[in-house]
Amino acid sequence: MWLVTARDLQFRARRFIIAIAVTSLVFGIALAIDGMRRSVQHEIPAIVANFDADQWVTARGASGPFTTTRVIDAATADAVSDSPGVHEADAVVLSRTVSGSGDPADANLVGHVVGGLGAPPISEGHAARTSGEAVVSPGITVDVGDDLQVGGETFRVVGKTAGGRYYFGIPTVFVPLEDAQDIVFHGQDLAMGVAVKGHLDTPPPDMRVLDNSQVESDLRRPLAGGVQSLVVTAVLMWLIAAGIIGLIVYLSALERLRDFAVFKATGAPTRIIVGGLMLQSVIVSVLAAALAIPVSKLVGFGLPFPSKLGVQGLVQMLAIAVVVGLLASLAGVRNALTTDPAAAFGGN
Amino acid sequence: MPDIRIRNLTMEYSSGGYAVRPFDQFDLDLKTGDLALLLGASGCGKTTLLSMLASILTPTSGSIQVGDTEVTALKGADLSRYRRETVGVVFQAFNLIPSLTAKENLYVAMRNAGVGRAPAKKRAEELLEMVGLEHRMDHRPGKLSGGQQQRVSIARALALDPPLIVADEPTASLDYMQVDGVIRLLRELAAPGRVVVIATHDERLLPLADRVVELTPHRAEESRPPERVELAPGQTLFRQGDEGIMVYEVDSGRIDIIQEMADGTEQPLAVVEPGNYFGELAPMFGLRRSATARAAADLPTVVTGYTLRDFRARRSLSTDG
């Protein structure tokens, strides 16, 4: 089975190479899209973890600190921090804004207590130490030391952080809490919530306590439609890949009908005939998937935010490639199964 | 090695909607060591008989026994095993796998039958040496001449040393330069322990044969007196698929010419009145009857049958007169 399959791949090499090349492009796009989905899904726990909080306090009825429109008095953090079981509690401002001057771009705004919960880990430069300083995530193309317009205010970029994107890869500007309050609340001492380190048994009046998973779930909700679109698009790409491979294998099977008839007429077991076709299809699919890895990297350069592949993604893609290969072989297999061995007789 | 015993073999199939019956109660016996030639015009059933011997087609009725095996009863794995181990097939169009070399074509046939890698490789080389292709083992079929491909095909048929070799027009795709080696090879195959059955038009093979099986009816050129036949209403004179020797003229009554369809229905083709003739094509071209002739259902009919020679003489006289 291996020999016939390998030799047929060699014999029709040009056709299969074209099929592999085209399929790898489709696989690559699918892989990049799926990587975007992974990236989007990964950024949610990452941004929540950035706060190093165990619990969150928001206004009663608020959906969560990232999405709420119900704000609280920032001084609530003082009361919370005095509660038993709480090690640290800092008010946070979480909002959307724009950054840049000439051609402003969307950005997330995180206002945090200097040195407190929500201050991002620094990969370059240093953390914001005073009003007017900002730390930026990837996606904002400024250097440390540059000035940056955020929500109409000018900040000096003093540091960069390696993560921090959320809401579909939108970059984030981290500024001191008071600066964020200036931008969002015209200087009022308000906050979206309080990040809590430790365990708060009873929330303050008219407030609620959420754990990290509830906050992540709240943050994931507005992204669900977009993630679903990515999933559907990726699945469609896999199906297109299956169609391409299926077409090539089907055409090859059509050309090999007499071979199948001869195999049958000479008593070759059906499993060998069918297995050979399936194997051929899976080999083409897996080779295309392997080639899709560098293709997806190239495609990734054109995407608005990172595409995350990872080992899990590679394993998943390999499994999908095998399934795609098997599906793609079905039409050819049907041809092989229905070939009449009597077709081996007669002239050319 | 098995003798081959065919009894009451009838094969009927549909072709273009019509029922075709190339074999009707056909009998044949072949002994081990026989090289049998199946001769006959195109469409007379040579390849059909080979296919039935190879258990690729199943007859409508009758029995094919190869040794102790009733071939018509084989199913599933037994059928595959029979095709693999008992029959070697040499095809008219060679039918080598184009992507495989000559040696690999043999190797794969043996591997498919469960032969180990090393023995399969060794046997493939031995067989290709035997057919004189030791220098072409690693060539694909596209790089071999027709004669060389046919020798590879014969070697492949021998790969598992089957006791029955069937060859379908093995020289039809070869030019005269290539035929010689193939003919000698086929003769050598028919040795004690093996039966070789060859379907062919090629009369060059006739001297090789131990048995010649004519599947086309002989033309009735011999002298034979006219044959008066009285038919009761609805009685059949001859059936579609029968051998045809005589040409008939209607003396009285009426003959209905009917075509039997594959679905069992009948389609009227013509009505032959007194003074008119029918059934001339089968004896003229050595074909089987292409339709059934039956006396009209409502009246007795009398016809007279003539040999082709007498019929021609009679029509000539009639025209001259």
C-alpha cells in the first residue's frame, strides 16, 4: 500500500505539488485565523492576571469592571483594604480611548494606582511613577521617551510592557489612576471597580464581589460574536482545503480506475485499495499543513494583531489535516469501491 | 492441479437495453497442461468466458468447477483468494500500474497477497529474468515496448504460481516483431499443473493450442436438404442468442420477429408474411440470432429452412426468373 501510494505521488508529482502549494495557502490562512482566535481568547485571562487580583469589587448590578457603565467612588478601595482578609485593594479605571495625534488609533486605557494592583510588568524602560507618565503595550508604535497623546492629554512614555492587549488585540495605555480619572471622569474620584488582593467576605453596601473567572467571563461576552466569526471562517477554510485535496485525489482516482479494476481482478483486498487512496490524501493534507506553518507566519504579518499558534495549535492542525485528508479521499474511495473489475479487460 | 469443468453455462446480460446471451447451456472440459484457445468474432463471448473463469463475472446459471472449487459459488474473501491464488490474468492492454517499475508491478501483486518483502522481491526478479527482462526491471511501463509490457504482464500473472492462467487477446496490442516472444512464453506456461486459456482472434496462435474452442457458430455451407417446419400457433422457431444456421421462408401463416429486452419484456420488430424470408444475417456473418422468431399466436404456420448456399441459389433463380 505504501509503495503504490508513494509511487503514485511521485508519478503525478507536479499535480500533487500544486495541490499541496494551494492547500497550504488555504491551511495557512486558516491557521492564521485560528491563531487570531487563540490570541483573542488568551488575551482575556492575560489582562485579568495583569492586575494580580484575587477579587474585584464593582457597583451592584455592574456586569464587571471592564464593561460596566456604573462607576463607584474610588475611595471605596480604602474601606475595602481595611476589611479582614484583604491584603491590598486599589481602585482601577478601565476604559476605551484613542492614542496618537496625527492619526489616532483605538486604545484601551488602564488607570492604576502607581505601584499598585494593575501596574503592568515592564519589558523596557520603567513603570509610571508620577502623573503624566505612561506605559504602553505592543501595538502602539512609540519609543520610550516619546510623547503620546491619550484621550486629549499628553503623556511621556516611560516604559513598555510585553502584553496588555485586549478587546481583539487593541493596544493598551497604562497611566496613573488620577490621570485616567482626568480623561474619563474630568478629575472626579471615581473608578470602575476595586482590584482586591486577598479575600473579602462581605462587599461594601450596594456593591458586589466578583472573582477572576467572573471578570474573564464578562470580558469574553462582547467578543463572542467576533470569536465565533473567526471559528466559522477557519472551518470554512478547512473545508475549502478538503475540497481542493478531494478534487485532486478524485481526479487521480478517475485516472486510476483501470488500476483499481486490475487490483480487484487480481484479488487485492479492498482495504489495500481504499487504504492507499486514503493514505495518499492524508499525506497531501499533512504536507500542506506542514507548509502552512511558514505560510501562516507570512499571513500573520498582514493581520492587525498577533496570531498565536503554539504546540496545541500545531497538534490540533495536524489532527485537522488528517481529518481533512480522510474527508477529501471519500469521493475517490467511492470511485475505487464501485469500479467493476471486469473493466480491466478489453483494449485501451 | 485442477481440471476445469464447465456445465450448462448460461450468461445473459443487458446491452443497450437488449438481452444478450453469449452462452446458453455451454459445456467445456479442460485438462491440466492444456493450452486452450477461445476463437470467435468480436462479441461472441470470449472475454466473458475468461471473466467467468476468473470469477470476475458471475454466470446467470450453470457451473464452473476449477478442481474442487465451484467458482460460481465464491463470495467475499474466498472470491478474492481465488482471484489471487488460483487465477493469473494476462490483459490485452497489459494493465501494468504506470507509476510502478516492472519489478514493483510484480512485487506489489505478491505483497497484496501477503508474500513477505524479501521473497516477493526475489521472486519478482526471477520471473522477470525468466521472461527475458532482467535488464528492464527498474523501468516503468511507459519506458517499455508493448511486447516487453506484455511479458511483464505475463510474469505478473505467474507471480503467485496460479494453476490457471487466462489471457485476453495477449497479442492484440503487439506488432509482429513483438508477438514471437509472447507466443513462445504462453506455450511454455501450459505445462502439467497448469491450464492456460487464451481468448484471441490471432490465428498465429492456433499451432500452439491443445484445444481450440470455437465460440462463433460455423457458417452452414454444407449441403443439406431444405427443412420444412410446421409450427403450432405461438410456437417458437428459434430464440434470440441461438446459433443460426438456416435461412427461413414463410410458406403459410405468419412469423412474428421479437426482440427480448433485458427487463424480460418483448418488443415486436417485424411480421413476416408468406413468400418472405428471415434469419439470413446469423448464418451469413456467423452471428447468433439477434431476435426470436415465433409463429403467430392465432394460426398455424409453416416455414422452410435453407442453408445459406441453397438460399442464395434460390434467390438468384427467383431474381433471374
